[in-house]
Amino acid sequence: MSIVRGAGILLLGLWLLAGCDSDTERGSNNEAHQNAATSNARALEFSIDLDEAQMDWVGAQVFKNECAGQLKCLVHWNKGEPFPSLGIGHFIWYPAGVEERFVESFPALIQYMHQRQASVPDWLRELDEFDAPWPDRETFLAAQDSAEVAQLREFLAGTQGIQAEFIVERASRSLAKVVAAAPESQREAVSNRLKGLTSTPGGLYAVIDYVNFKGEGLSPDERYSGQGWGLLQVLLAMEEQNQGASVLEKFRGAADQVLTRRAENAPQDIERDRWLPGWRKRLQTYREPAEMF
């Protein structure tokens, strides 16, 4: 579903009423199983309406979170990571031969740019295999003054609005899949929490940003000690929050709980010692805007 800047966004998704574990669901190609699942499906509608001012606000918030508003950060490679992070959402781009647990998102962004007829730099268009052209961080840092990096940074600086659209589209497409992946006994509660969040600008921003920030929580590879850290895991953890809190306060508290658990389970101390404080700071932006639209 394409999104035109300033237009409404409507997601129509299907989610299964019949529960089955993720391993069985992923591995099954049985026609009878698929037909039974389809016959037990119903439509789940999430209406997300963003006007131009709201889209600008969401994009600005994500850019501030990822880059502190600094243009040089649009083309970046974090210490301790085997891939660069690009754009206002720090979209991941793997070099050739790198396979990590995190969902790669930069190729999908460029595909979206093509659909939106954005002027993608020629050297990106001409890549035989769409892999990051720098094999490691050292090579990337050595190329900081190259024409290719300059063009890429300029391109990403000039397409922030389209990147915000891409982030919103990715989040909106994810919602029904996230509800479908919840345990059957908790699907209605998860759906209601999402509806509550997406009914306010601050809650909608929190959902959109968290999906971009830590993913949907659906990939079996994005786990430490069998525990994920995506949107689904946060929505499930909201049940444990103070029942007198607002839905956005519950989301913020649940996200802190889930990310703390990830850092404690991580094999590298950097997640607990360096990254977790930054993640918590980001969560504190999950509030209603000072000026309502």
C-alpha cells in the first residue's frame, strides 16, 4: 500500500483466530492447513491518519532520536556493529557476506524511493548486488570524503519526508501481523492496546518509532535466550504495568522492561553498559506533543 504525504493511511490486515505455534506455522505448506486458517480469519482494521504536519513531526522526532538532528549522522557506522546505518531511521544495510539477526531495511527503503520516483544516486542504481560497498567499519571511515558518501548523505538529507512515509508504511503494515503473532488468549488485549495507542499523536509516534527502532518482534532470529524485544513483546508486557496509567505510559514502561531484559540477556556488555541508557532516553520521547495538531 503506497502512502501519499499528507494523505490518510488505512491498513486492512487479516489475523488468525486459530492458534498454532510459530515453528509449525512457518514450516507448513499444507493446503488444508492454509484453507482452515483462511476460513478462521477475520479482518482487523487499524486506521492511521497523518496530515502533513503530523508526518513532519514524526519524521523530525525519528531524525532527532537517531541522529540528534545532525546531517553527518545520516550515513553512519556504529562501533561494534558489522553494518552501516543510514537515513533518519538508521536503516540497516548489510555488506556482502554479512548475515545478522537484525532485519535489513535500507534495500526496502531504496525500493520505496524508486516507487516514489525519488532521484536515487546513480552509483546506488548501478550496484550489481545491492550490498553495502564497504566490507567493514574501517573501510567505511576511510571513504568518508568520497564522492559516493557525499552524494548518499545529500540524497538522504533531501528525502527525509519520503523516509518518514516509509517508516509509517512499514509500521502500519506490521500491526495486523503483530496481533496475529500474539498468543490466541491475548490477541484481543493486544489489539485493543494498539488501537488505544494509534488513536493519539504521541501513541502513534511511539508505535511507529518503536517498529523502526527495534522491529516488530516477529523474527525468530531477533531473540536472546529465547526472548524478543520488538513491538509484540512490548505490547504483551503492557499487561504488567500500572493499571491506572495511560496507554502511552504503559507502553513506555513496558518498553523499558523489555529492553532492559534484552540488555541483560545480551552476549556483549556494550548493550547493557552503553546502549541501554540511550534506549531509555529515547523512550522518554514517547509522549504526547506539547502542541496538539
